[in-house]
Amino acid sequence: MQQRWRVPAISTLFVAAVLGVGLTPSWAAAPAAGKGAVVHNGIDVLIADDFAPLAGKSVGLITNPTGVTRDLRSTIDVLHKSGKVKLVALFGLEHGVRGNIHAGDRISDSKDLATGLPVYSLYGKTPKPTPEMLKGIDALVYDVQDIGCRSYTYVSSMADAMEAAAQNGVRFVVLDRPNPLTGNRIEGRPLELKYKSHVGYFPIPYIYGMTCGELAKMINGEGWLAGGTKCDLTVVPLKGWRRDMWFDQTDLMWVPTSPHVPRADTSMFYAATGIMGELQVVSEGVGYTLPFELAGGPFVEDAEAFANELTRRKLPGVRFRPTYFTPYYMDHVKGKACGGVQIYITDRDSVGLTAVQFQVMDAVRKLYPQVELFGSKRDSMFDKVCGTDRIRKMFLEGKSVDQIVKFWNSGRESFMKQRAKYLIYK
């Protein structure tokens, strides 16, 4: 669901300081780079192990700009120059191997200018590697940073690649990376399989609290690949990571996972407004300098009244500041003066991230009944991202936001029991 370009984002802390908002977000006190816990990504562990799991193998690498070592060397370059493995092909997800493709654009096969290697697109006509692409490959390696939300398309592409590996007798290796929303947070219902799509493949909650390596183990172990097949899976684990860690507590540097996720904390805001943004009625700030950190639209003439309505709800861990903005792009709001709020996460451990957007939508239907949240072709994407049509229908039926949020978060307990045996970290 990461389909939108960005203008460089302004730090929330910077805006708060300039405007004298006087907030102290919980993540403001997190350790700065070099002072937190020392966490090593899977690629760093692989290097330290002298590439043992891949030694002498012909390797295909699924990656993008987030595939880097602790010191920001590209995994592509590391494997290409290792002398231990033979890197023979690259595979690109949404945005491409080098991150130069517009979100949502289909990608064609090409050649990597830096290495001369063939680059096969997994975000276009061929969503999973074909037998021809995998010919001569011993191991398919996945090294991509994710943001911990089901609708982010990378984990769906990972599953497609796992399926191809299983069908073609190719080993699948995940170089693990942290979940920036921690490994403990679970929000949203497990997806109903009739809404399976590239923005939601498996019956997991919207925020699923697992690393990619753990999720790969669950996909494999639960028989979720086509026909219940299983791939020959190896996870190269993180070193030093704990489940309670937010990304800024890892001592790792963040590489934008897509154009609208420029910072690690944007992962929180994506979870808080991204589903709502799929309707393209209420702007979530995409098209302006604060992607996913805003909520508003041309229909909000009095931002103060909108902020007061949301503040009155006393949502834990979040505050709302009235603001006005004019998006630079996104057709439904481009060039239009919008009123709304800037969203501040003041306590990330207590905030219900995904519930924020449902509260915003409820405030819109209360204050601006003339605004039709639903009824366009975007409804189907909203349902797919929610993993159910019940959220939309409950809004249309006039159900209270408390009822909607309660339904949204039902079913998590069974998932947590199901996932337990696949967890790698404590």
C-alpha cells in the first residue's frame, strides 16, 4: 500500500519546537545512533559467519535500497564482491532494486548498472520468479527492511518468492531485520482470506508483531503457500534485537523503505492513517511534507474545531494540533487549501495506532455529514487493506466508533497463540 511519492518530510520534533507546541514524544528520549543497544542485521551476521550458509552457492538476491549493512554498504555490493558466493541475479520489488521507480508503477526487467547483473521485476506482469529466472540459482536470498504493517507489499512479494523457491527446488534464505513497530504490538483482525490481495496475503493482523524471518517461518510452517507446499527455508537471525525494541533503540540507521516512509517513526504514522488514506477523501498528508502525519481536507474550514473534536476524545498517547496545508500532488487534494490536524505520537507504548484513523473518520462523519467517505471505486481497496468489508459497512450502518474499533481488534488472541512457535527472539 506504499503507493505515493513524497516531498521531503519535516521532522515532527522540529515542527513542534518551532511552533512552541511543548510536546515531549516518548521517542524523543530514545538513544541516539551509537548509544543504543548494538543490533546486527542478518547481513551483518552473514558476513561475520564468513557467508557460511551461502558459501560456494549461485545466489539470486531480492532486495532494494534498505538492504544494507550496519555501516550502510549495499547487500548487493557485499555479496557481489565477497568472493564467497556467486551473485548471479537481482530481483526487484515495488520501487525497484535501486528505489528509482514511482510507487505503484509496474517494473520491467533490466540490467543493474553498477554490477551488470540482470534485474528481474517482481512488481509487474510477473509477481513471482519464474523457472527461467531461477535457472542455475542455488539459493534465493531476501534482504528487505519492512515496516510491520500487513498492507506493505514487500511481505507479499516475499511469500511469492518463497512459493517459487519451493516449486523449483531452490533454497530460500531470509536475512532478518527489525520490525520497527517492535515485536510485541498486535493490532487489527486477521485478514479474511476472501480479501486476499497483494496488500494482504495471509490471515495475520494489520500490525503483526513479527520480523520478516519470523513471518517467513510462519508462512512455511502453517502451509500458507500454494498447495501447502514448503520451501527449504533458512533465516539468518538478528543479533542483539529484543521484541520490545523500537527501531530507534537498535543503533541502526534507517534507510527509507519507500518514498513516503523517510524515517523510522513514519512507520507509526503509516499505521495510524494509511488505511484511511486509501479512500482518498480525507488527506493523510501524502502529497505534502508530512506523509501520514496529517488528517484533513478542503472540507475542513475550521481546523481548530476539528482538532478540538479529536482532542475531546482523549485518545491515549496521541495529540492533535490544528493546521492548514496545501498538497503539492495527489489529484484529489492537489493545490487545494486544506484544514485539519497534525498528529503527534506522545506515548508510542500506549497509543492504539490503527484506531486513530477510525476516530478521524468518525469525527468527519459527525462534523461534516455532507462528506461521503464511501461510495467510490476506492472502497474495494479500503476493504482489501482492512482485510474485511465489515469496517466500511459498520461506518455506513452508523455503528459507534467504539464498536468499530472493538470489532477491528477482535481475533488477535488466537493469532498470538498461533505465532508463538515461530518466534525467534525474546
